[in-house]
Amino acid sequence: MAGVPTAGRPIGLDVDGICLFSGGLDSLCGVIDLLEEDSERRLCLLSHHEGGQASSAQQLLLDELNAHYGGERIASRRLYLRPAPANSHQARSLPRPRENTTRSRSLLFLSAALALAAAEGSKTPVYVPENGFIGINVPLTRSRVGSASTRTTHPHFMHQLGTAATAVGVSNPVYNPYRLRTKGEMLAESRNIELLRRLAPLSISCSHPETARYVGRKQGNCGYCFPCLIRRASLAHVRWDNDEYAYDVFAEEDCTILLNRRSRRGADLRAVMAGAFADRPDRDVLRNGPLPQGERAAFTGVWRRGLAELRAWLASGACGALAELLESRS
């Protein structure tokens, strides 16, 4: 492979790294830590812009980060990625069936980050800030294996991505600084915990932040999807769990809705109850893919501690039907 072509003039953004920035709590924590770690570091924050609550959160946080650190230290690039329709300029015709999920979006997003980094120089790193518990994403139940459990930051996927990029001449390193930390540990060990605590309520961790509008509730973090449940457990770990959610699992009326087996909204909460309180063997940590040689024990520890954060949070505020269910599983 010829690799990345060289240019006669600089084509990069004059930054020291590319950091994925979703507007969620992990990416916010990552940006703060990276900027605090080196007062001279300049970052490009790469976001996926599709409108709605997540994009609004990105802009709010960008404004706050620029105000705190100065615009000269932060560059922002917001992309809109979606499956392209067929057109006459494509070298190969697209298959007739269209992909209507977002499963490939993460790969496109990471590829865009690598392209930006390569334009800056072969040693410019890409940072992918995501907690290790979600990174390995051990399926909560047997029904959640396969494509039902994302592997976007799984260490095996990250290794394969790096191998593929190197094969085509892109050697930029890709790092997840939190691969061996839970989300709660990320927050507790922040390099600027005061700033993180102030900005955390502006972040959106939710997998579907607009759906609450269909039932007349506040849009934003829904409170019942898996990312929201992990978010609440991590915030409880540092005693910041006082944000407002469309559904509150500790409110008796909402809990009754979510624990109803006919409710699709409660599927993640019920899966957490099944997976976090079960007696599971260490080998389950391999269900989403192989782990780096010599690090299985470390990743098993992250998984166990992440489950413990979920259990501690649920036990701290459960009432009514949820408390009864917890009692039956203890």
C-alpha cells in the first residue's frame, strides 16, 4: 500500500489529537481530562450531528468548554453520516436492500477521526473516551448476544480497527483512556471534578432522547435505556444522581410501567435486574469477543465493578415493586 499521500502544505487543523465527542458524559469527562492533563494540548472534537437533543447537548457543552479553556485550544468538527442513496457517480452499484440501522455509523465515525488525524500527521492520536464496562459490554442476558450488543469500543474491535488502518497506510494510534475503568470511576477520578459536576447535567447519554415527546414527557435522558441506567449508577457513585429524567425507576408509577413485561420501555431495566444480580462465571466476560492477552483479569475486574455500581445504585433508592424484586434476588 502506498499509504496516506503527502501534501506540499499543511492540511490539518493544527491540533495535538482528535477526540470523539458525542455530547455524552464519557466524552465530556474525556475532553476535560485531556485538556487538564496538558495545558498546551489542543484538541479537535469530532461529533456526529443529526439534530435533536444530542446535537443541542454537543453545542451547549462546546460553548461551556470554549468559555472555560479558550477557543484556541478546541476545534470542532460536526459530521452528518447516513447511508447514501444510489447515484450514477458511485464506482459500484449499491445492493437493492438498504441498511436502515445505525450499526455501521460507529465505524464511519472512527474512520473520519482517523482521516482527520492522518491529515495532521502519522503520530496524531485519536481518543475514544468510553468507560470499560460499556466497552466490553458483556451481554446482560443470553438473548442479548450477537448484534444486540454493541462492540464499538470493545478491545478486540479496537485492535482489529488499528490493524486494518495500518494495512492501508494509516498508522495513527487510537486510545481509549478509560478502557479499564467503570463510568463511576471515570467521574470520581476526573482531573477537574468541579467543572465536570457543573457540566454533567448538560450531557446526553440516552440512546433515544426524543422518544419521550410521544408520551408528553420531557425530552433528553429517558431514564430507562441501558446507557441512562449506567449513567445514573455512575452519578450515584459520586453522589450526583439528582438529574431529571423522563422516567424515574425509583418513582412507583414509572417503575410499575417499566417492570410490566409487556412494556418495551422496561426491557433494559428488566435485563439489568436479571444480569446484575445473577451469579455469573468469569468466563462470561468473553461473550462479546476475545480480550487482549494478559488482560483478562483486568477486564473481568472492570465488569464486576460495573455490575456492583448498578447493584449499589438500585439498592439505594428502590421502593415498591422494584424493592420487592430486589429482595427476591438478594
